[in-house]
Amino acid sequence: MAMRPSIEKEGPYDVLINVDNELLFCLRARTGAPAGSRLLYAGGDKAVLIRDPKRSVVLEYLPEGTKKALGDAGRVLIAEIEDRNLRYEYFARVTRMKELPL
């Protein structure tokens, strides 16, 4: 039987548009390196980051400008921060869905 990935909610996080006009999500670092990351978005105020095959992160309360930008984005930049230091930085492909798998 396949192991189901864990789904956790992200606490406070930052999202901004960087100098390259990319959406940048700043999250707390998780253990293990990200792999095959993608961001699932169905409109509304939530998105789900599939960080790796074992872990997903729910991002709630997306700001209005972020929701519009996600509708047009092909990918987003993720920065994982630990003790005020950058631990991982990677792109996640944006996948638009009719409904989030929550």
C-alpha cells in the first residue's frame, strides 16, 4: 500500500513579487530536500505546495494580488528559511485545478 503524503498548514508566511517579476513565497524550512515541487491552485484564498512525494503544505489566506498573479504564473519561487537563513530555494510549477485535494 502506498504511503499517503503528510499535509500540514503553514503558519505565517510572506509572499512578494521579486525583481524578476516572479511570485516568491517565503516559508519555514522543512527537513529533507524538496523534489518535484509544484503548487496546486484552484482560485480562492488557498494553495497547496507539493514539496516532495512525502510532504504537502497548505498556504491559506492568500493576498488578493497573489491570487491574481497565480492565475497567470507558470511557476513560483519558494524560499525556505531556517533561523533567518535561506535553507532551500527552488521553483515550483503552478498547476491549476478545479478543486484542491484537501
